[in-house]
Amino acid sequence: MFETRRVRTRILLQILLVVLVVPFVFPLVAMVQGSLAGAGWANYATVLSLPLLPGFFINSAIIAASVIIIVLICTMTAAFGFSKLHIAGKEIYFWLLLAALTLPGVVLLAPLFATVTQVGAYNTLWAVILPVAALQIPFTTLLARNFVDGIPTELLEAARVDGANTVRTFWYVLLPLSRPIMAAILVLVFINSWNEFLLPLLFLQTPDQQTVTLVPQYFVGQYNNDQTKVLAAAVLTGLPVVIAYICLQRFFERGLAAGALK
């Protein structure tokens, strides 16, 4: 591990880290403090007593799990193809895929809405699952390809010499070696899919299909605007993400670090 020997350098780095962290930590602290204002812990009791809350968590879990499965399958196969297979014009396809990163999600709302309503998927979980997965794939493919590039091609060639075809080489050789980057992608995709707000708000209209990120809107209305309940709902919404990141932090960091080294 890289270490600084000078005390002055360590102090400067510590100050820099504090300055970088404070803008992100301060809103979280303010959110927790605001959720405990007024009635205190009773705000959380009110949110937890919402009859539809378990269904919201289930819908969010289904969306997150489905997006993770789709993204991992598409990402790893694409990374394998772009990195190790001889495909004509694959660099052109790769840069076209990366071009999708330049498009903000808001620009795609109108065509997405037209497509979803045309295929009859409006107010279904698939209306959120497929667009969210599609928006994740370009970036995760970039991460995974950089990692797969670092896997020696000789290992794959040795598997083929032993009689393994392309599918078996991918399944039994590449995937086991790619577990670190797959763990990092899993964490990233879970956070993004769980926290998705705009697409569920647009495509999911009935309470039985809505996600946990839409819970705060039930405490904001024409004659009701209880910000303490809204903040309490936001804290409860973010807890699964925080817990998942804490549990998978070492895998996430190991995956990103492995993808950066060749």
C-alpha cells in the first residue's frame, strides 16, 4: 500500500479528505436530524405503519434483482466479446456503446414513454426494469472490459486446447476469474436501481406497482406537507443501500482496484 512518510503531507491529505467528505456527509446528517424533529421516533413509526410499505420494498427488490441479473449477463458477455473474441468492427460497436453515456436520462423520457405505452408495458415493473438495465450497461461494460483485458489470453487458449468451446471457456474460465469486477458491478447496479426515482414516478401509477423511493410522496399533498415524515421515509429508503454497501465494501473496492491494474 502506498504510504506518505512526511507528517506535513499526511496532514494535508487528511485535510483534503475531510474537505471532500463533508459536502456528502452533511446532507445525510441533516436528513437524519430532520427525520427526528417534532415527534421524534414516532415519525418512523408513522412511515412503517403505512399499509403499502412492504409491497413497495418487494417491488424495489424485484426491480433491483432483475436489473442486476440482466446487467451482469449482458455486461460479462459483451466484455468477453469486446476483449477476447475476434469480431469484425468490434471497436466501432464499443465506441457506439460508450456514446450512450453522453445521453442524459431525461432526454430519453419521451421516446421511452412512447415505447412503453405502445408495447403495453405501462404500469408494470418491466417498464422500469428494462430501461434502468439498459442505462447501466454502457458504463458497466467499460469497467468489465478493462478488467477482462487484464486476464491473460493464454489461459483461454489453454482451455480451448483442452477441448473447451467458446461458451465453456467463458463459463468455466472467464467468469470465475472475473468475480471481483462482477461484485463491484453488483454493488453499483444495486445502488442505482434501488435509488431510481424518475422512471418509477413516470411509469408506475398504481400503489401495488410502485417502489420504495416513491414513499415520501404519500406525506406530501395539497393539504399536507410533513417534512419530518418525508425525511424519515427517505432514511428508511436509503438504509438497504447503506447496509448492502457496508457488507460488500471490500468486494467493491477490490473489484474497482483490480479493474484499474493490468
